[in-house]
Amino acid sequence: MDNFIVSARKYRPATFHQVVGQESITSTLQNAIKNNHLAQAFLFTGPRGVGKTTCARILAKTINCDYLTEDMEPCDKCESCTSFNNNASFNIHELDAASNNSVDDIRNLVEQVRIPPQVGRYKVYIIDEVHMLSQAAFNAFLKTLEEPPAYAKFILATTEKHKIIPTILSRCQIFDFKRIKIEDIADYLGYVAEKEGITTEIEARHIIAQKADGALRDALSTFDQIVSYSGNEVTYKNVIENLNILDYEYYFKVCDFLVGNDIPDLLLIYNNIIENGFDGQHFIVGLSEHMRTLLLLKNPSTIELMHASGSLKEKYVHQANTCSINFILKSLQVCNSYDLSYKSSSNKQLHIEIGLLELCSITNEGAFLDSTITSKKPVVKTDAKEKVKEYITPKAKPKQIEEEKIETITEKNVDNQPEEVIEKEPKNIISKDAGNGRIIKNISIKHSLAALQKKKEEVQDQPETIIATEFSQETLTNVWNSFVASYMEKSPSFANAIAKYEPILKDNFEIEYKVDSPIIPNDLLSVTSLLEFLKNELSNNQITLIAVTPSKNEQKTAYTDREKFAEMTKKYPAILKLKDQLNLEIDF
């Protein structure tokens, strides 16, 4: 069996012309070689899989080639090119800074730089993942990077430029590699498939390109995975099955249901999506992307931002014509909010279903307005009311409901007194149809509050009945302890504070209780609860509570462990016998 080589390595570009999606960088490097304006150090930065290390190798190979072409490409025939292709070049050195990031590794590299090349013009050092170098390694590398020998060139590659110290950045020419466009990745996948004798659908290549997120290496790895799954025919269906991607048709149907306000079918299709193993957040993110595509088609200037094949684009255009911009914008806002709050939701499926219902309400705003009272005046729809009455009592004739408005009369005094507003008491609106027995009242909040205030004043004017049942100190103590036990769950701090000292019954049913802190009597809610409890339990409404603070000598201090043990032995002398029998030593 032949050794399999992944497509990312097999079809790795060997010349600047073969590099995909980085035309500005490759042309700059070729012009620098042509004009002999090569810097001593380069920094290639950008996302993963966009060609940083590949361009570094091509640059190293090209500047050492003996017979460059007119386009400043290596000849692949000279000794330098053949040795590079066979991984046997002594002039090109690659260092992985992720595993060689110490100061000693950089010192060894600096020692090698002092030796000139035996064959060729330049010694090229490619340091990959340079951001992994330690602070000391960076400092050891500074002087050599700033003033290297004329034959030494350094090419640094990294995905995280912000982690490199500024003194290194200032000594390099920086090239920012960009993400590769979806169309470029799809075209290159078509080229690789043609070389391998594999038939592919354009929709399948676009899905792989979108999944790669601008990284050609990721796209080629995914392509190899799909080929292993489906054989020599890569179809759209095989791609979405293997990559666990929701079919576009789902989103088209969901959008149609949203526009048509078809809630039952909408919930059914979402349930089908969940049963197929897709995550709710994955669905809502995909729906947001679908709405974004529809929005792009609303303006001719933004159509180029859309990534879709020809046949799929026609479907998007057709659906975009059925959706208003207002609907699309509100849908994007709702999808984004439910995506952000998805992780904090307890019931994930219900969370997304509520979001779908909210999306449906965008196209059903009229129905919601019809069921909402939008005017302060009572609105009576005669036709609807007549139909209801005919349905309930077919023989009864519909009769008009009388309505009376609240009249406001404003009178001014002659002596420029402030205006006085006199309101007539609203009358009840009563239907003349006594057979139905319906009474419709016009409720006035102002008069209701006035009636409650009047009732409260009447209650306060009535003298309270005096209940002065005698009770003893012992009875008071028992009732007091009962309140403490019942109030412990509601306010443990208050209950413990009043339980610390025994209450004392004084003359005229005054109860004196001691508290260590003046904060306790200020807890009006708890004190009121205590007083009401005592009045009810002791059948005496003449009780008054007086809080006093004990002197320092009277204040009780907390027991130490030794004192607690002494108290326990007084009550239970058998504890000492048990201690002696078991030969225990108690550490206080």
C-alpha cells in the first residue's frame, strides 16, 4: 500500500504563482527580489492555514536559486532548488519556536549565523510560531536580528502578532496575510478534485469553503475527509451529512413559515431539527446567517458580499422578494438576542421555540393590535356585539348601550383664586336588556381610593375595646419563648437577640426586655410582630414594650470550650466517668 499524502501537503504551492489569495504579498516579494531590495528580517502574520510558512519557504528557495525565471520564480533545476525539494538544503533552516523557545535555543541559532554559506548566496532561518519564544529568548535575539551578516535572512511566522515585543516588530518588515475568499477556496478545491479525478458539485465546494473560515489548509483537510466518506463523487448531500450541517432547505422553509405566520408547522420543523441531533444554538446562528443573506440581496451594492452558488442564489433572491426589510432587521435582532441568552437558559428547546414565536409576531403585529386596548374611551363594535347577542339569544333584538362621559367643570373665582375642578361622580353604564343580567361599570380609580381612605378614617375613629387580662411572669416567659421559636426561621438575628435575656413584667403591663445592641429595637417590623404576638397570646391589648441596654457587668459573654464542658459535666456527671473509662484527653 502506497503512503497516503494529504492534499494540504501534496498540493502545497511551490512557487509564488501557485499561492492562493495572497497576490499583494507575493507580488511585493517578487519585486523586492527583482530590485534586490530584500530586508534582513521578515514577519509573516495572519490566521492559520493562509500560507505564511509556505510563502516563507518559497522566498527562501527563490533567493537562493541560480537561474530565476523572468517572473522571479525558482527554476527547480539548479543545485539549490533540487536540494531544497529533497529537504537536503544546508542553507535553509527551520526552527519551531513552540518547542525550542528557550534562550539556549536562540543562542545556538546565533552561533550558526556566524558561519557563512558554503553553497548559494544566503542562509535563511525560518522561525515558525515565533510568539512562543520567552522574554529572555527575544532579548537574546535582538542584536542579531538588527545587524545580521549580509548573507543571513530571517523569516518569522506567527498567528499572534500582539504577543511579540515591539523591539522585534520594529526590526522586521511586516506582511499581514488575509483570510482566503470563499470563491478562491472553492476554485482551488475544484482544481485539486480535477487532479485527483473526483467529481464535485459546486454547492459542496462552497459548503467546505465556508466551513474552513478562510483557511485553505482546513478546507483541504475537510475535502480529504469527505472523499474518504463519499468516494470519488462529492455531493452537497454527502457534505452536509458528514459535517453535520443543517440543509439550506430547512432555513428556507422556516423563513416561509415565519412570513406566513404558520406556527404549528414552524414548531414541527424545529422539533424535526432537534430530533436529527442538531443543537438549538447552531440552528439560531444559521437562521441569523440566512437572514443576513436575505438582507444583502435587498441592495445591489451588497450582493457581492453574499457567498452562494448560482442555483442557490436564485432561491435566495426569490425569498428575499417575499420578505420586507423591516421583517429581516427585526428577525436579525431577535435571533441575536436569543443566541446570546441561549447558554443561560435552563430549557434550551423552549427557549428557541419562544424565539420562533416572537419572530412570528413580527408579521402578525396587526392581530396583536386588534386585541389590545389602544384608547381610553370604551370602544363598542356594534356589528360584532349584535352577532354575539344573536348567537346567545336569537329572538332578542339588539339594543344600544348607553354611555355617559365624565364631565369636568372648571370654575374660576372672581378674586383670582386657583382653579377648582369639580368632577361629577361617574354613573354606572347599565344595559337595558335586563334579561342578560349584565352590568358594565365605569371604574374610577380616584373615587375608589377616596372610598378606601374614608373607610380607613371611620375605622380609626372607632374607640378600641380595652382588653386587660392579667398574666404572670411565668406565663410571659413561656409566651416569649414561643415567639422566639416561631420567629427563628424568619429572622434568626432578632430572635437570638431577645432570647438572650429574660423579659421582666412591670406595672401597667409594661414589659422590659434587654438587648445588647440599640439596633434591635429599631427593627420595627420584628418589634411590631412581637407585640402583636404577645397581645394575642396573652389576651391583653394594653401591653407596651420597653427596650433597655444592660450594663457591661450584666452582659452575657459566650462560653469558651472549657466552660461549655464544665457546664455539661454539672448537668451530666456521667460524662466524666465516660472520659475516665475511655482514657480520653480533651484538647481545649
